[in-house]
Amino acid sequence: MTSRPALVWFRNDLRLSDNPALHAATKNGAQVIALYILEEAKGLRPMGAAWRWWLTGSLRTLSENLEARGVSLVLRRGNPIKIIAELVGDEKIGIAYWNRRYVAAEAKLDTEIEQQLLANDCAVETFNASLLNEPWSIQSKTGGPIRVFTPYFRASEERGNPRNVIGYVGKIGAAKAPKSETLEDWDLEPSKPDWATDMDVSWTRGENGAKQRLKDFLKDALKGYAEHRDRPDIDGTSRLSPYLAHGEISPHQIAEAMPARGRDADKLRAEIGWREFSYHLLHHYPALARENFQRRFDAFPWRDDNKALARWQRGLTGYPIVDAGMRQLWRTGWMHNRVRMVCASFLIKHLLLDWRLGEAWFWDTLVDADPANNAASWQWVAGSGADAAPYFRVFNPMLQGEKFDPDGSYVRNWVPEIAALPNETIHKPWVASPLELAAAGVALGKTYPAPIVDHQEARERALRAFEALKT
């Protein structure tokens, strides 16, 4: 094989370290052609705007890191079946390497490409790069999928880390690079208007940023993670999710870098376990983002209210913790995990709007949009998913704010129009006296919206809808 070039097809594995496909190519000694395709094919779900913004920075870093090793990253846009067939034929490629994907449409596409290459005298090798355990590797005692997180996670912990981390790739033999498109050709970053200004400030995209974020988290935030991760006013989460979503870091690297045991490390391991469980579900239930996992929810009486949806999307519900989260999402492409649950619960149970509307909005606005995690988590909140929260569990946004943002600093940061309210009313401005509102410069319904729904009435409406579903 070494006399013919090798193709390394990058996808959601945009890194040089712990990249099994790239490592195998360099170990083989072949001259490498590195490829990334902005895929446009029937059946593939288009990625959201925030994800594509992140992708641009990630590819820049990958390209720079490859160039430092004498390899050019070839960029192509279109149908990967056609693109790879042409490259293999034109460049006389003898073997193709890539890391596996688990969304049904992507896996089907990869299988078609593999069969096509094998039929044309091009070998194929594929690897696991993005999960500790591939979706089919953990099964119930009867050999089927596991529908509840706790036994799944227990089984994954007993199985242990299935492989060691592969070190940083050093020398790479480079083949002559075919013609490439440019990131500028793709125009994935916004310009007029540039809605990504705050994202640029909030994140360092690419593998280098992933490594620095992991280092900073282990040094500054792992201690106390189990307690602080629910506090949006504290930098107590790992914020590694965008890097995982784009494959700039692997779960193997995170697991290896963590302490073996301890309350904080165990909690982070469980969070990684939920991501793994989500992929397990997606593999066995490919329509997880489109269809209720529990089909009885197909009869749920969702409301049709575009105005309410727009107010939720823009952070204008009149509930400060919800509005803070939705504005953080819009401006930074990310939202604190606890607040994600509060915002999702509000859309589903206070507004009685279909969870798929929220899933689609997060898909478009999250830099860490993930096909498994996003769908599984929305269905969990809705009560329609596997191991779901009971539908009758309705998050109280005022109590959630008071408990997890006790001095209101998170709300004040993202909802500045009510920042001058005292702690006692920052999470429920409507109970403030006229004098308190005036002193804080707040005019409910004018400078800040009155609540879009009454909490107690909305809760009772949601419970009635659920009772009707049961009968």
C-alpha cells in the first residue's frame, strides 16, 4: 500500500492527537492526502449556523497543525460519494482511513462509500475515535438496547476504558495535495450582521483551544465540580462540549486526564456517560430527534403559538432565569446545563409547545449541537424519552433561579434591564413594589416584559394535558 497515497478523511474528529485514523495512516508509512468534505447529500441533516461558525475556526486550526507537518488540508464541498470516488481515481489512492460515525444516515453513507472503494481496488480501514464505547458494544442481558441510564452507565464503568490514548502525531508523509476549495469559498462565518462577535470572545476554537480548556478545567474547576456545576453564576462546568462535538478532543483524552476516583471526577464521568448513552439510544432509535421515544406522546395536545415561541427564543418571557439562558445561548452559542433544563421545561410545560421546536432551535444556535445529546436531552425533559423525567415534574423558574443563582449575578449579566433590582425580587420582578421597580428603573411590560404566562396556571394546564394523555 505504501507505493500509493493514503486518504485520511476528517469528519467530526478535527484533531491530530488521539486520532486513530490519522495514526494508522502514518504508521503505514504511506504518503497522506488529508481531506475534509462539507457534506451535502440527501438524508443528511444540515448543521446549524452556530455549529458551522465553530467549524470554520476548527478547520483553520486543523489546517495550520497539518501544514506544520508538511500536509495540506484539502477542502471540498458536495456529495462525499462523488468527491471521494473522483479523488481515489484521480490520485490513485490505495487505502482510505476514517473514524466511524453513528447517525444512521451518515453511517449508511459511509457504508456505501466503503463498498464503492473496495470494488475499485481501494482498501478501507475505520476506527472508533469519538466514544468510549460504540453504541452496540453495551447491551442488556437479553442482547438488546438498554433504555435506562443507570444500568447503562454501570455496565460502561465495569467495561472500563476500551483503549489507550494515542499520542500526538509527529511526522506525516505528505502526498502532492489535489486542488482544494477555501474556507472563504464556503462563507460559513457571518459578516453582515456579524452575530458571532460574543462567540469570538467566549471561545478559542480548534484542537489547541480544547487542550487548553481541559488543562484549565482540571486545574481550576474540577475540584468542587459536583457541587458547582449547577451554578450558572460560577465557572464550574467543563465547557468541553463544543470541543467534543467537533472532535477537537476525545472522551478518551478526558478520561485519561482525570483522577481515577473522587466525587467530582465520578460526576464528570457520569456526564460523559450520558453522552455515550445518548449515542446508544440514537443507534437503536435513529428517529430520536423527530419522533417520540415513548409513542404515547404522539397524542399529546401541543399548542400552536408562534408568538410565544418567538418570545422564548429571544429571551423575552418575563421569567429572568429563562431569559438569561436564552440570551446567553444567542450571544455565545452555549448555555449552562442547569439553565438548559429550565429553559427546555419552560417551553414544553409552561408554554405547552412541542419539544421538537426547542430541539430545532438549539440545533441551530448551539456551538455544541450534537445529534444524540440534543435529541435525548430534549426528550428527557419532555418526559417522552428513555429514562425520562416524569412529565409532571415542572421546573419552577423562580425557585430554580433563587437556588442556583442566589445573588442574581447570572441574571444581571444577561438581563441588564432588571440588574438594579434587589436579590429578593431579581428572579420574580412582578412581586417588587412600585417603589422598588421605579428605583431600579424597571417598567414591567415596557422596559422588561411581564410574565408571558402565570406559573401556577401554566403548571396546572400542563398537568391537565398529561392527564388527558394518560386517559
